[in-house]
Amino acid sequence: MIELAELTKRYGAKTAVDRLTFAVRPGVVTGFLGPNGAGKSTTMRMILGLDHPTSGRVTIDGRPYDRLTRPLTYIGGLLEAKSVHPGRTAYHHLLCLAQSNGVDPRRIDEVLDLVGLTGVARKRPKGFSLGMGQRLGIASALLGDPRILMFDEPVNGLDPEGIHWIRNLMKQLAAGGRTVFVSSHLMSEMALTAEHLVVIGQGRLLADTSMARFIEEN
Ligand code: ADP
Ligand code: ADP
């Protein structure tokens, strides 16, 4: 479970995230909805420990997050294929990650299968489509079997098939008892993906409710 308490981030005079207090629970996909500039990425970066709050705090399963001690446990944005070392195959990329993070290499075949990349494991990701690069990024993130997964606008730029696939993967991961938090600026996308919804605008919490209730009331 992710818990935010009065989480705030200011950039000079601009308050990007304004006293956000809410929790993201395991078992269902929680959507994070807000227009561009609402503060979603900034919030996610603070949850991931990539950015320091101005005030307030984030706890993960009751503990302050420390990305240095458990680097593979939580994921942020998605890897782009071009950010992979050009000389490495998809498999080699995952092997290097597994080795530097103390993950059993037998896990590689499992994650490749989970993201549907088994057939291209021996290929270099340079020629991968956006969707395939994203699958490889997800495979990288799943190596350490994280309990908490963050997806920042994951469907951006994907074709309908890719969107459908990632939606189902997020639901499957949540149904397996993980905490899945996904941002979008599109209500139509959230309605198809999330069972619980957190809405922000101008850095402030506007709603924190079940999707069914949100749709009923809006
Ligand atoms: P979203 O992800 O919802 O589109 P962001 O978290 O990216 O929103 O941005 C929230 C607000 O904070 C925006 O007004 C943005 O311009 C501002 N902001 C984000 N990062 C920085 C930064 N590094 N410096 C200054 N302002 C920033
Ligand atoms: P694009 O038009 O973006 O190049 P592709 O035709 O390569 O897309 O792929 C369409 C969809 O199928 C994408 O979502 C991509 O992730 C997926 N895909 C294509 N080839 C593979 C593959 N070998 N293994 C897994 N997924 C694939």
C-alpha cells in the first residue's frame, strides 16, 4: 500500500502538488486522473523517491521509501527501447539487470513470457516498435517481482492492440495482489482500466472514490 500524507511540492512560487493525502491499496487498479499539468508526474516521482517533497510524506507499506536499498521493487515510467545499450539483445539487457540486482536469471524467461516477448528475446531492442520497447520496459520492472507498480500515462502513443494489452496486464498484476497505480489525463481510458479513482486538479485532491461511484456522481 502507498500512503501520501499532506504531500506537497513547490517549484519556486508554483505549487505543483498541494497537500495530497490518499492511499493506494493492493488488489485493484487505482487510476490517477487529472489534466496535463495537474501534478500527476510530480506526485509519482515523489512516490518513487526520485524527487523530494517540499513537505509531507510518502510511505510504502508503512515505511519511508528508499530507492537505493530496493531498486527494482517499484517502477516509474516505462523504458524506451532506444535507452537500452545498443549492443545488447533483449535477453542480455534483462540478464544484466538481473545480475546487478541479485535476481535469479531463471526469472528472465518468466517475465519475457509474461510480456509476450519470448520470440524476440535474442533480438536487439533498437528495432523494436514503441509497444515492444514498452513491453521490454515492463519486463525489466517485473524482474524483481515488485509488489507496487506505477504506470505514468502508459497508453500514450500506443496502438489499440497495445492499449488493450497493457490494460489487461495491469488488471492481472493487481488481481495477483499487487498495488497498481496508473495515471492518465483521459477519463475514458481510466473508466476502462481502474476500479478505484483518485482525481487531482492544480495539485489538489478532487476525488478519491470507487470508479462506479465516481461515474454515478459525475
Ligand atoms: P502532470 O503529470 O499532471 O501533467 P506535472 O507533475 O508534470 O503534471 O506538472 C505539474 C506542474 O508542475 C506543472 O505546472 C509543471 O509545469 C510544474 N513542474 C513540474 N516539474 C517542474 C520543474 N522541474 N520545475 C518547475 N515546474 C515544474
Ligand atoms: P508498430 O506499428 O508500432 O510498429 P507492430 O506492428 O510492431 O507495431 O506491433 C503491433 C503491436 O504488437 C504492438 O503493441 C507490439 O507491442 C506488439 N508486437 C509486435 N511484435 C511483437 C512481438 N514479436 N512480441 C510481442 N509483441 C509484439
